[in-house]
Amino acid sequence: MASQHRAAAAYDTVAAEYDLRFCDELDGKPRDRELLDGLAARASGVVLDVGSGPGHIGARIRASGRPVVAVDVSLAMADAAARRVDAALVADTVHIPVRAATISDIVAFYSIIHLPRLRLGDALREFARVLVPGGHVLLSAHEGTEDVAVTEFLGHQVDLSATFFTLDELVAAAVDAGLTVTLAERRAPYATEGSTNRLYVELENQ
Ligand SMILES: C[S@@+](CC[C@H](N)C(=O)[O-])C[C@H]1O[C@@H](n2cnc3c(N)ncnc32)[C@H](O)[C@@H]1O
């Protein structure tokens, strides 16, 4: 089965537990809050939360008064997100059903991790397509070089792939997609997180 269909099935299965476990996670993540609030302050129109999960990331941006539309391949996640943001679309990161050059900003926290490594460029080009000139992207990912098969998640059996990226790899893919890198940083995991270093990349559309 294609990776986006496996991701949809896996996240449909764990959606309720994911929501319970992570909906308040930003309380313990000061750097994430700072980056999200920075994006919200710069935004001038609709913000997309791509791979939104239950919408708690988009909700942080919406709290700053920006309209937020969630995009997730999982119907259960999109349903949950629609209760926290303005609207939600069930769609794939690499094919967002939105007219070109209409979106102010995109946040994609830990959703590119479910793309096959070779599709990262497709996702970034899709982001560039929907963003207005001067629009921004904020990505996060786990640092590493592995492609991991996940068979158990939040107490359920799943069939899911996770891709770890290096910071250099994210930066190079963004430049290839015609995006300008305005921030590229790593941080050690907070005590509440798993053991991987976290990567953050901010990009500006041409
Ligand atoms: C690890 S969760 C992250 C959710 C949220 N952004 C967060 O930071 O907690 C990954 C999310 O990406 C979604 N996802 C996975 N592959 C996707 C794809 N190809 N297109 C859109 N969403 C996808 C999953 O359904 C899931 O909701």
C-alpha cells in the first residue's frame, strides 16, 4: 500500500489516543511556542497546518488571530482538527487542494516524517506552489538518517513508516525547491519527548 494510505490508516486508528496524549504538549515546549508565535506574528492571511494531527499546533496560531486550515491525510485527525481551527481538509501533503499563491504561511510539525525520503522535494515544491510570494514555511522533524518501520503506536498495531532527516538534507531540499532558508536549527529533546534531536527549518517563498 502507498505510504500516504498506510499513514491515513495508522493515524485513523490512533487518533483518539494521540489527541489525549499530545493536545497539551506545547505547554512543555517553549522553543516550539516561540517559533509558532513568530510565524503567527508574521502571517498576513490564511495559515495551513499540514499534517495537522488533532489541530493543537494550528490552534496555537489561531489563538493569535490568524485563520488556520488544517490538512491531514487521516479523516479522523482532520475531524479532530476541525474542532480546533477554522476548517480542515483531508489531503496529502504532496497534493494540497488549494489554488496557487493563496496561502500566507504553512506549519508542518512532524508530518514530513511520514513521507518517503524521495518525496520530500515534491512536498516542498507543493508548499512553494500554494504560498504567496514572501510566504513562510515552518517545518519540524526528527534528526537522523534512518527509515524506520513502526509496528506499534499508542497501544495499537500499525503499519507506518517514519523517515529521519539531517538538517543538511532538509536545507538542500528546500533550496532545490526554490525556497530560501531563514532558520535551520536543532535542539535536544525535552524531558517529555522521545530520544531524538529535533530539527526546525523556516523557509521563505520567492
Ligand atoms: C506525528 S503526527 C504530527 C501531528 C501534529 N502536526 C503534531 O505535531 O503533533 C503526523 C501527522 O501527519 C499526518 N500525515 C502523515 N502522512 C501524511 C501525508 N502524506 N499527507 C498529509 N498528512 C499526513 C498524519 O495523519 C498525522 O496526523
